[in-house]
Amino acid sequence: MIRYFINRLLQAIPVLFGVIIITFILMYVIPGDPVLSMVGERYSEETIQRLREEMHLNDPVPIQFIRYVGNILQGDFGKSFITGEPVIVAIMEKFPNTMMLAIVAMFFAVLIGVTLGMISSISPGSILDRGIMILALAGISAPVFWVGLILVLVVGVMLQWLPPTGFGGVEYIILPALTLGLRSAAYLARLTRSTMLEVLSQDYIRTARSKGLPEWKVFLKHAFPNTLIPVITVIGTDFGSYLSGAVLTESIFGWPGIGRLALEAILKRDFPVIQGTVLFMAVMFVIMNVIVDLLYGVIDPRIRMERSDKQ
Amino acid sequence: MLNALRVLILTLLFAGCTKDIDYQTLTITYSADIRGFDPAFATDLRTGKVVSLLYDNLVRFDLDMNLVPGAAKRWSVSADGRKYTFIIRNNIRFHNGDLLTVDDIIVSFERILNPQTISPQTWLLDRISGAKDYLQGDTDHVKGLTAINDSTVVIKLDVPFSPFIQYLAMPATAIINKNEMKHLSKIPAGSGPWKLDEWERDGEILFTRNDDYWEGSPKIEHLRIRILSEIMTQSAEFEAGTLDIYEVPHGELEYWRNKNYNKKEVNELNIWYVGMNCSRPPFNNVYLRKAMNYAIDREKIIHILLNGSATLATGSLPPQLLAEQPKVYYDYNPRRAIELLKKAGHENGLKTELVVAGGSEMFHVLEALQSDWAAVGINVEIKRSDWNVFKTAVREGKPDLYYLDWYADYPDGENFLYPLFHSKESMTKRNRFSDPDVDAIIEKIQQLPNNTKRQSLIVEANNMIADKAPWVFLWHTKTTYLTQNWIGGFSPSPIFNAQRYIYVTKEIS
């Protein structure tokens, strides 16, 4: 198990190196000049030259790349061109906010998605089931920014139940978390339903029923644990992306997270921050994937077996 | 059912009632975060505004654009226009309790010019005698910057330059506590009407009033600036009552027209224009440039698309900065435009490209211009790019046409004429307009003290530039602010850093 874990981490190194190279190249391919984001509308040519020197933008690109990689290996991600703040500080300042939003969003997604999926699977084909599946389809199809704005307008402005946007206490996280989690919830509902339906037709369920177990016990004790696999799968695919920031949700709700940090940096050509956030996102993805793989093993003994066979 | 759901949600999540209004806090919004609190890097509007809340300058602008005393209780300019003498107030304290002294002023100004600071704002102070040497690192003191005694600072310039006094009201020339200059990007060290409480990046900036402010402390105890990047979000917050003051985007004016809020309008010191690259064909031809101006029906656009919240531009300067009001130079005259096109050798029409920065709120306006131009045979393709790409392209002189605006930093015609039309500026970063007569008159305006002669030269320069048509002159816009009914004493200003929210009140209405 530990060896498997270490192997997975080692496999991540070329991935991360690839991310570094690609972001670095993209930065120099896209048009735009970071220095122009730093000066106002009035500036002297000498100022431009001084800033370029200071940021080493006049050096040949390969030298800049070597310097950048060298610095990363020493744990130095550089400083923002715009604020002068170390990139790592900016990311660490935002990450707890992003993490919090991601966790609550995933909590909502699992709670709503699994519950609806289960309800739906009780009587497939019923009006309730169809209603839920239509809702789920709508949830998957609805664009995030639209859902966000509707929630702001309806819950925040018209009903005034919750503050429309902002950052602070518990009341502020509900709407952005719902917005962010909605698509996962819809996806989970469908996945849970189909998993349940498949499981419910299995022999051991029939056995359980024929033992005379009450239906709720069959459902919760024998069928339900199987839904953990889809849940973990969705967490694996979506949670990593939540952790790397939800640009739209964060922008609509004024949530100070990684997504907005990255977006602002891109608009201002703040190279060190772009590189830092992209690399950070990649690391988050890799870590999440490894964790999910491990969780599969914990939950499903068959997967664990296969792996130990291979090794 | 709805109520039950509400109770359920609220009790489950311990959420408080959102309708409570905090009468001790004034809440406003910015669409993006600031760069920090260091005046040396205050290059954007928002950072500049925040610096003006936290710091004092020698002089500043009041809400009506008058230059008024700040840390200097009075000042004088020598007859040759080269020596400025400032008498400093001796009762101003920085937020940490230190007294503001002449040394702080000198250290603050030298810090901007210090090559180690790498401030992009050196242009504000580099006309002081010896500043260039200091900027090169050749001297350890700026020769023209001296303290005569405990309350007098003298600044000498190499050549007379009348806008200089207005430069001293800009954010970058704010006075910083010389003992606390270490972490200015995060920890301000000023003496202004507001003290910083907390800065949550991309979230909000919180201030508490400076109770000892020498000019009288703000009426409201706290100021909260929320960073909300979406227009929709801002308007939702305002409608929910959680924002006190809201700047209405032009596109939303109609929506807010009949709502029950207090409305304040301000005529901005700005101009919207289409820059034409004057250094190469086809727009190096003045007839074509004039045709571009005659071909468009600006009045209709203002009336219909801008909801009347703009005034027609006579030239490049807004009317507030002109001593006499010139006639509109280019009326809507498509027939004249066609004649001029023929004269320019484009009787068969021409094709060209106009670039615009992506987030431009008034994109539909461009489509109206496009169709007016097409009607006389000028086919303009509109290309959008993001702001940075746009700025880079304009600086490099790439686009034939570009749509842009200019907002004044200080209320002086010079602030339009020099940065936009002097060949030294235009050739290196704008539309490559170069005209020796225009250069000469602008240089004269920069040297003359503010008198009637200077005023009439400004009018003359405005007309001269209008006639040479380096731009398609469009309009000067108004900004509409809405305030909640519990807000009093708010009046907007055309000067970006004049608003310090000192007189604003928040009371149960």
C-alpha cells in the first residue's frame, strides 16, 4: 500500500514538470506586456526599462526558464509583479477560503445528490423518479453563472433570506456552495440511481429480501454502501477542480479564493502568480487523484486485491 | 411552505437576519482589488482612491475640483514659476501618533524618486532640480528639495511648470511617516481621515475613522469597501440594502430610472474617442480623419444608447476645463463625409480595423458607429482583445483605429493636451500624432501660470487639435450614483481622489 502510494507520487513528478513547461511557454506566446499592467496611463520610457530589468524580462527566455525552475526547486515561487507579495503567501492566504467553499459544496452535493438518487431508485419510472431525473438533467445543463445569479436574485434580493454575496460567517457560504455543488449533486443523483438499480437486481439483494429483511434495511444496509463508489468517483473528479478554484462562482459571490486570484493574474499578465497558481492547481489535482485511488482500495476490497496481485 | 423552509434554513444554519442595517458602517464597492497601500505604486484608480483615504498630501482637491490646502496650510510660487514654498501645518499626526514634519515630506518625495523603489510614478517629481541625477543614483539627495526650517519646504524646478502644484495632490505624492516605510504595500503609514483595520484580499478593505483628523473626522465610524467584480452582484447587493452607494453602469440606467433611491450625477472630466493612427496610411490623411468625424451621428447615440448620460465633445477637452465654450466642431454630415472621402482619394470606400478592450461596457455603441461609417463607405471591422493586449498594441502603434477613454487626474486642460497630443507622448504610446504647432502651444501652456492668457491658449489648443482631427471625438460621460435613503451628505466628484467620505452620514430615514 505504501509502496503503491509512493509510486503514485513519483509518477506525478513528470506531470508537474510538464505543467511548468507548458505554462511557461504559454506565458511567452500569448500577447500582452506585464509591465503595462504595472504602470498607469502616464509613465516614462525609463520607468518601463527599469521595471523590465528588475523583473528580468530582458533576459533570454531559456535563462528565465532555468532561473524559474531553479527557484521552484528551492521553494521560491517568486513575487507578484503587481503587489510585490510572494506568490506562495498569496496562494496560502486564499487557499483556506477555497478549501472551505469546496468542502461545503461537496457536502451539499453528496447530501442532495445521494438522497435524491436513492429516492429516485425506490420506484423507478414513477412520477417522483421522473421529476428528480428531470431536475438532475437541468442541474447538469444549467450554466454555473446563471444558477449563481438566480440564487443571488431570488434568495438574496427578493426573499432576503441570506446575504446575496460576500464573505464572512456561515450565512455567506451557503449560496456559493450550492451553486458550486449543484452540478456534482445532479451528476451524483443520476449515478446513485443507476448504481442502486443495478445493485437492487443482484442476487444477494434477492437473498436479503428472501431472508425477510424489511425493505428499508435491504436498502440502507445492503444496497446503499455500493453508492460509495460513485460518490468517491465524483469527489475525485470534481473536488480537485473545486480546490483549484471556481472562477465563476467566486466572481459572482465575491469569494476571495484561488480562482479569482488566477483570473486577475491572467488579466494583468502577472506571470509569477499565473505560474504559481497553475502549478498549485496541478498539485491539488494530482493529490486528489492519489487519495481517491487509495480510497477505492479502502472501500472496495476487490480493487485492493487486484492491485496487490499486480504488485 | 416558503416560510417554513426559511425558518428551517435559518435555524439549521444559525444565519442571522440580513436586514439589520449597520448605521456605523458605510459600505461601498470596488470592482477589483487594490495593489496595496504604497503610494509609490498607486497607478490605478482604486489604489489611488484608497491612498487618498489613508494619507495627506501637501495640497488636495475638494469635491468641486478646487485646489485646497492639505498638509501645507499655504503656499506660494515665485514670479519665475520655478520655486514653490510650502508652509506646513504643525498639528498633523500620523495614525501611530508621530507628528508630521518637513522631514517626512522630503523623505516621502525622495522615496518615489529613489531608483531602489522602482516606482512607476517618478514622472510626478522628476522635474524637481536634481531629481534626474538622484534617479540615476548619482546623488544621495534631491538638490531642489529642501526644508528651510521646521515648517517650510521649498521645491525648485529646472524650468517653470505650472501643473506641478496639481501633481502634489496625486496619490503618489502622499506624505508617508518616515519611520514606518518598511511594509507599505500591506501596512499604510499615513495621517489621512481613515485608518486601516483590515484588508482581506479580493474580499474587503475595512477602515475606522481617524478621530484626531486635523480637518475634522468623518461622520461615520467605519468604512467598508467590498470587492465585487460582477456588475450583477453589485446591483444585487445594492438592492438588498447591503451597499450604501452604487455607481450605475451606463447599460443599467434604464433599470434604475424609476426606483426609489437618491440619485446623484456628476459630469466626469473625461473624453471617449476613437484614436486614428496618424503616422501611416490611410489615416495620415487629414481629410479622411475629418470624414470619420462627420460620418457619425453622435447625438443619436448619446440619446438612444447612452440614455442621455453624456455630452457631445467639441474637441478633446470637457467643457468644465474650457474658459469659453466652442461650437461643436463636427456635426453629423454624411454628405460632407463623402466629399472628404473623395478628396482623400477613397471615393470607392475603404476597409479598416478598430480594436477595443474586451470588457468594454459600451460595445453596442461601437456597432452604431460601425453602421454610420459603413453608410459613407468606410467599412470598419471591430476586434476585441483583453485589456493588456489592447494596451500593448496601442503602445506599439499597431492598430489603425482604437476605442478608448481618458479621465483627468487633475482639473486642467494640460492633463489632456500633453499626455494625449504632445508628440513626445503620442508618438511613443498613443496614436502617433505629431504636429509642431500643437507641441509648441502645449509647451507654452505648461510654463504659463494659471491666468487668462493660459486659459485662452487652452481654448486655442483645443480648437487646433479638433481641426487636425487626430481622433474621432465622441463624448464626455456622466456618472450616476445611487445612494440608499439613509445616506446623506454624499456628493460625487469628477476628481477620482477627492472623495474621502468625510461628510457622508448614515441615519435612520
